[in-house]
Amino acid sequence: MQIAQYIDHTILKPTCLVSDIEKLCKEAASYGFAAVCVPPNFVKQAKTLLAGTPVKVATVIGFPFGYSAVEAKLAEVLLAIIDDADEFDIVANISAIKNNDWDYLANEMNNLLPIIKAKGKIVKVIIESGVLTDDEIIKCCELYGVGGIDYLKTSTGYAEKGATVEAVQLFKKHLPQNVQIKAAGGIRDYAFAKQLIDAGATRLGCSAGVAIVTGAPTTNASGY
């Protein structure tokens, strides 16, 4: 399996350095990763570093906890569009999910999604499956599945539990076929990465992308 094509090579730690972004982009181009996922303030640099390559630049919105006001997320979206991000990984308001406030969540997407899709960009919604019940995950699949997103994503990597095969399988069962699945959080080796792909994931968010591809031990401690 050419697993590199599934990977969003990721660095989202708050101590991220310019040199980290340079290294990330160099590795992504070298190994043929699908995308890099970087903090919003590094989108411009990543676009420059990856110019002329097929590697996409993703960034995060409302990261990592998702409880930013809709207006704040909208401002982040608009700035990322100006900086020419290709893909937007939006953290849903997890508190709203836990409180069954589905109207809030629908309104959030109704404010963000049309602006991003009008620019032809990719939208991934992160629901933090590790802290949700199966019923909450299913409701998220139902809500976001009809909303026009491109991917539903398991995790930020900052909760106590990241991606699981079981969560991916649950996504697969309850999402429409046109919505893909991104697994992220705690993916450190090829064996686990392949299990997630076999379960239905078509993207993997990993800070250990090089280790997964090469089999080398990972020394990355960013939590993603």
C-alpha cells in the first residue's frame, strides 16, 4: 500500500517554529503526502514552500477545542482564504454536541461552509469522537453528512482519546458515500494506520508521517 498518499503531514503544536514548517514541507514533498496541516499563521509560508508540488496546504479553524464563537471561526476562515489554504479542518463546537444543541451546530456550518465551498476548498469537520458516545457520533454523521462537507474527522489529537478503528467503522456506517473519513490522533505506526484505512478512512492526520512511511521510530511528541 502506498500509504503516503493518505497522510496529512501535520504539525499543530503551540511551540511550532519556522524551521519546523520548513522541515514538514520538505518531507511532504519528498514522500508524496496528500497535504500538510499547519497552524493558520504558517499557511502563507507553507504555500510558498510547496509551490510547484501537488501537496495541498490544510489549516485548522477553532482549534483545538471548538468552542470559539461562530464569528471568531468565520474570521479565521476568511483569513485562511486570503492566505490561500486549500483545506479547512474545522473543530465543531464539542460543548454544543455534548449539550445536544444541534441547532447551534447547524447554524455554525451554515455560516462557514458556503464561504469555503464558494472558493472550491475542501472542508473537514472534527468532532472529537473519543469523548463522544456512539449516539452522539451517529447524530454528527447525520447532521454533517447532509451538510455538504468533504470529510468528517475523528479527532484533534488533543483529547484524552484519539482515532479508533471502531469510530471509523461507525462513521462509515452512518455517513453518506460522498462524505469521506479522516482519522487523526495517536496514529504512530504503519500497522495502526492501515487498520484505520481498512476500516474506511481515506485520510490520516499524523505528526508521525515519516515514521509511518519508513518504519523508523517516532520522536514526535506533539500529541497529534
